[in-house]
Amino acid sequence: MALISWSNMLSTGVAEQDTQHKKLIDLINQLNDAMQAGHSADVLGKVLTELVNYTVLHFSYEEKLMAQHKYEDTPAHKAEHAKFVATAGDLKKKFDAGNAVISVEIMNFLRDWLTNHIMKTDKKLGQALNKLGVK
């Protein structure tokens, strides 16, 4: 069962942003499925690496859009991104060193952070971009 299910409530109105959010949701669901199935650290590590790497790529995309369109809330939005990247990077380092396991608590954190970020911060960005004709 999926930890996060995409719905139109998560749509920002910016097609590429929504496509990338769907990919992030898929990666979180893959990580959750691997954890639930008791897969090896190698499998979990590969999915976690892909999730961290794709998150950085996605944040870079959003930050380019913000700069390109002179988005007024760029500093706060980028700060949220930086905080998450630091947290995810720390988790990855601990996991790789054998000092952390992928747990229900970690999966809940990922689910809650992503859905809250999309519902609040990214939707606000999407609305601003939509007003500028970005779809």
C-alpha cells in the first residue's frame, strides 16, 4: 500500500513541478515498500540515494523557476529546501555508516514533510507562477 497517493489536491498547477512531485512520491513509496518488505540495506540504500539525488535535482528546478520569475518568497522557500537537504543528507550519511535504519518514523517524516511542503509552499509558488502564465 502506498504511503502517499497523488491527488489533484497536491497539484500546483505547474505541469513540470507536478511531474517531479509525482516522481518524489513514487520514490518515497518505493523506499517505504522496501522497508516494509524487509529488503537488505543495499536495496534501501540505493532507493534512498536516488531519493536524495532526485530531491536535489527537483529543488534546483524550483529554485531556477523562482529566480527566473523573481518570486518574492524565494529566500524562505530556498531555506525550506536547504533544511530538508541537510536533514536528508544527514540521514543518508548515518544510514551508509550503519548508524540509522529506515523506520516507520523516518517514512512518516518524509511523507509529512513532502505533503506539507507541496500543500503550502509549493502551491503558493505555483499560484504565483500561474499568474505569470507558467503552466
